[in-house]
Amino acid sequence: MADENVEMWEKLGIDIEKHNALLNRLGPAYQEIFLSRENRPEGMGFYDFVVGDIHGIRVKELRAHAAKGGKVVATYCVFVPEEIVWAAGGIPVGLCAGAQFSIPMAEPILSRNTCALIKSSLGFKLGLVCPYVQASHLIVGETTCDGKKKMFEILNEYHPVYVMEVPNKKSERSQELWLGEVRAFKDVIEDLTGNKITADSLAEAIDSVNARRRALQRLYNLRKASPAPISGRDALLVTQVSFYDDVKRNTQMINALCDELDERVASGQGIAPEGTARILVSGCPQAIPNWKLHQVIESAGAVVVGEETCTGTRFFSELVPSVDSNLDKQIEAVANRYMNIHCACFTPNEERLDDIVRLARECKVDGIIHYNLQFCHTYATEAAQVEKRLEKEGLPLLRIETDYSDEDTGQIKNRVEAFLEMVKP
Ligand code: SF4
Ligand code: SF4
């Protein structure tokens, strides 16, 4: 571990001992899930390098930005419009909240019956183990679920937090409310950064974020090939890293990976032989380093070819349409784009059911695994509708409800294996 990293973490107020314990757990897990596997695309080397220094290189870049007076804005949900932050000269960073490690640090405060993502988020702040949280000038929360919105009140006692109100319906009135929220967010970010957003700066930000979305769409489309050219674990990692990497560099790296995958597809080279069971994962987000379900599925001999999640298609399938260089119109276009995310926090949410069916067909899957974080009531309840719809469409479904711990891994493995036995081509 570079001394300069330790010095930087100390300056950020990180609890070095606990932080060492976190990194010591991450290394062996990464080795087992990623590095030990063969036939990975060479383009994954960039991601191995980034994760190998997960709290070093990128944090250094954020600190350099802050040293010049720049601001870092941390988020937890794909509803927070990152274009607004980039356009004001800030850097948005999607926080991870996918680690079991930080959960015990939040449990003295939060009820045990709280979703792992919420506990992990608060634990990272309370335990002083995340340099991204520490390097951020503002955390932006949202009212997407009850657990999160109440957690943000507590988090605000320890770190500056601003909460955006996400409506629960997609009616015209709700869209007006959301547009007002995006406008208010613009004001907050302008105040924080001291920079005025202009039509030009917002147009540039929209282009950059759209370019990354297109690159991720390209990766997603390449996974439709049979045999699949990349594992679900690697593809998931690419999306997870996109949440905190520089948007332009990230776009380049995804496109370079896709160039390599184009060649694999053209020559019929797959990550697993043709005839391997193909699975679509749908449900709650899998924030880094939550690779548990993908690891179980792929270790059981299947390949994950798509994710209908916020660390999958919900993150990149909609672009912001180009509009005239008029700031008001651009803000409206940004707001509308975000209202097209089909999160289970909306009622009704038929569009998500349509998406799952469409994606299952596009990716030619043999089955769908619905991934539910325990105590996430919106996704758990919506799963009943997902089940009904998929039954009608003749698409096999397995529902998994779990958390970040390893306690139930054996049991999930048995259920996944039995499911694969049933659906394998
Ligand atoms: S599942 Fe809903 S609340 Fe969670 S990150 Fe996605 S959009 Fe946000
Ligand atoms: S997974 Fe569900 S309960 Fe957890 S933060 Fe997201 S919406 Fe809320």
C-alpha cells in the first residue's frame, strides 16, 4: 500500500485500522471472483487496475479537483441527475454501499430489519472507512424509499446531505413536481460550486453522459450474442465502476472493451460454450462490491447476459434527447429522462414488467432470477406482479431474497442449481 495513499486517507479522517481490514477482505474476494478466472477479455485489465487501487487513484483525482476549489457530489441512486453536477464543474460520484463490512457499524442505530444497502451506506460514514464519502462536499439523497429517506436524516447529522423528492407516480402533476426538484437541485449545485450552469456547459455534460450510456448499451448488446463474449460478473463490474470513474475516460475504456468483444463475437469466441444456460437478473441494485448473486449463478455453470437493475439497464438505457440550446428546455429534457427510470418505488410500474419481458426476449434467456434485498418492500411486493406476468409469458422465474452476508450462500447455490437444471437448454 503506497504511503501517499495512507497519508491521504489520514487527511480525510479515515479510520486506518478498520480501513485496512476492509481492503484485506476485498483483495481475496476479487482474486476469487475475477482474477482467478480464465479467458477474460484483455480490456478487463483496466478494471482490475482500478479495483486493485480502489481507494487510491480515483480519490487522488477527486482531491486534486478539490485542491483547485472544485466540488465532489456523492449520490446513492440513479435518479440524481449527474449532468447537472458535471455542468457546474463538479464531479459526481456514485457511492458503493454494497459491502457487508460496514453493516455492523450502522446496526447500533438502524433497525436490523433494514435493507443491506441502507445499512451499508450509513455504516461507511459512521465507520469512517470510505474515502469517497469523506472526499465529498455534499451527499445527495432521494425519497425513493422510506428506509433511505429516514436514513438520510441521520446521515445529515454527520455529513452535509441534500435530499431530492422523487414522486411515487408518473402523472403530469408528479412530472411537474420532479421538474421543480431538478431546477432546485441546479440551484443547490450552483451555490455549492459557485459556478453558473449555462446552455453550453449543460449540453456538453449531456453529451458526455449520453456517450457513456451509449457505450454501456453497446456492451449490453454484445452480451446478446451466443455464446456470450463476456461473463456477467465482468459486465457488472464495468457498470459498477462507471458510477465513480471519470465519465470521458470510462466511455473510452468501455468502447475499447467492446471493440475486443466485437472480435470475439465475430469469431464465435465465448466466455462459456454455446448451450450454457443464459440468465437475466432483475430487481434491486448490486452496488460494488456486491457480486454475490452473479458469482453463485456463474459458478453453477450459467452465464448472466443482462441485468434489469439500477446497476444494469436502468442506469443507461434512456438517453437525454438533444434539444435546442436553451437552458430551460435542456433542464426539462434532463428531468423527463430521469422520470423514465422504472424503479419499483413508482406505482403503477407496468413499464418495468414490460422491460423484463423485452430484455428476456432480446437476450434470449433461459430464465430470470429476481434479486431482492431483504427488507426492500417495494421490490419484494412488485415481485408478485413480475411472477404473474412472466408466468403468462411462459418465462421461468426464480425469486431470491438475500442480503450481503455469506450465511445463505450455500442455500442460494442449491436453489440456483435446481433452477438451472430445470431451465437449461
Ligand atoms: S432501485 Fe430505485 S431507489 Fe434504488 S437506485 Fe434504483 S432508482 Fe434508486
Ligand atoms: S434496495 Fe429497496 S429498500 Fe434498499 S435502498 Fe433500494 S429501494 Fe430502498
